[in-house]
Amino acid sequence: MLLATPIWLMRRTLLHFCWLLDRVMPWDGGYAVVLEAYFDASKRDGGSFCVAGFAFGSVAAKKATRDWKRVWGETQCHMTDLSANPPQGDFKGWSSTKTKAHIEASVPIINRWASFGVAVSVTAAELAALAPAAADTDSKVILGGLRTPYAVCCHLAMAAMRSLTRNADIAYFFEFGDGDQGDSAAFTNHIRSHRGMAQQLYGMRSYAILDAADSRLFEMADIYAWEWAKHVERDAAKFPIDEKGETRLRGSLRALLGDNLRKTSGTNIASRIRRGWHVTGPVLERYYARVAQFELLSDRPSSQALNWIEQAVATGELPPL
């Protein structure tokens, strides 16, 4: 135990979280019923933007929270402050040895209890240059889900989580206050207003926006988001390079990504239960080309566009990469 925490305080937080889980996930079923995805956003100075999340079974989420508090106590892990030189906020005065010890103690907790994990990033300037700027009156809510790094990364991360969990029912939780959350939430509600579409695209059974203090699991997603954004920056700079001529993974990120890693394309990395995607270049261009092809920002799309949309929803991709 790295930080001493009063037992009564740990129990109070755990009871609140258990109460919350029981009420937002009231349905019955198998393994798919008890999955949750927690997302946090991590912006970095280099212009990359990342959304990351982990999926937990209901029981695993409670045990992960318990174990996390044994390491961090009531100090909330926030990588922007913790990784600053020198550390800022609650971590002011922390030595590099203490910081390293906490991160090294955190990764095994995540890997033990998180069933799946995804991290999706974009370069903000590149996305701004490609994203549409206008939409018809009744389609502005869709524009809000396509023009900001946060909204695009959330959409793609949820789609990736649906694929990883093999179309399981998922209760999504987002941390309150992430950038451009209003546009993203409005877009998500628009998707949910079309019967069955949110579940088809994201496996979404429910979703909620919570304060960071309501769940310590946000801190786990924050570590993953920060680590992936850091890797994207290192990869862009081609430093440091390993014996294969590829960007060497930080030890903490390699541990989070899991075993039997494979590089799928560009910066993208995958394992059986984890994904790391940086959406850039032709892939991002194709994404927005399909937005135009589907006429998603038109109040009166053509019959051909409507057919394409129907087919895309049926396959769980709207718009596909």
C-alpha cells in the first residue's frame, strides 16, 4: 500500500459506486450486460488529441476501484499534473521515484480487471482542415459530432469497443468537463433517438456523464489516453527507434497494450483485448469523404444516400473508415 486511506472513507466511495452501477445497469443477461466503458480525454502540446477507455465487468469494476484506492488513496491520478516537470497540483513535491512506483503499481490493476481497452487519437490541426464547416439547419447536431477531435474520437472509440466486446451491451460513462462535450453529447442523443441505432453502432445500452470524483476508473482511462498520445508524438518524431526501425514503446504503454502485439498500419497497434489507433492521412480523408457521400449534413439526402446509410448502420459503421 503506497498511501494510507481510512477504511471508512474507502467503504463510503465503494458503496456509492456500487449503488451507481446497480441503477444504470438494471438489465439481465450474460457477460455482455456487465460491461462499462470509461473515457477520458488527454490533450497534449504537440496537437494530438486522444480518447481512451476500458471496459469492465460489473464485479471487476468494483474490485478495480477497491484496489486503485489502496494505491492512490484519495489522491486522484491526473497525468497532466503528474508528468509535468516538476509535478504540479496534488503531486507537487513528488519525486520521480514516487511517481514511477505509483504508475508501476497501477498498470497491473488495470490489466487484472479491465476486459478491453481502446485508445483513439487524431491530430487536431489535420482534423480541423478536413472537417466540414457547415450543415443544413436540422443537420447541425450531426455536424457537432463530426467537426471536433473529442466527438470524432469518442465515436470511433465506442465503435471500436463494440467490435472488441463482440456487440455486447455496454453502459458508457464520460467524465464531465471534457472539451467539446456539449456537441458530442447532442450528437450521441441524436443517434440514440433513432431506435436501435446506438446499440447497432456502439453496443450502447445506456450512457451517463459523471464528475471525475464519482468513479476512480476515469483515472485509469486518463493514464491510457496520456500514454497513447505520448506514443503518437514520439512516433511522429521517429524517436526513439528500436532495432526494427520502429518507435520504441514506453514500458508502461507496452504493459497496458497486452501480449502478442501487432502493428496493423502506420502508428496503429492491436492485441487481442486492446486497440491503439491514430487516425490520420488517407484514412481520415476517407472518413470525411464518406460523410459527404452519405450526405449526412443535408436535411434532404438523396434516396441513394439513404440506402448507403441504411447499409452502413446494418454493418455497424457510420460513416465507415
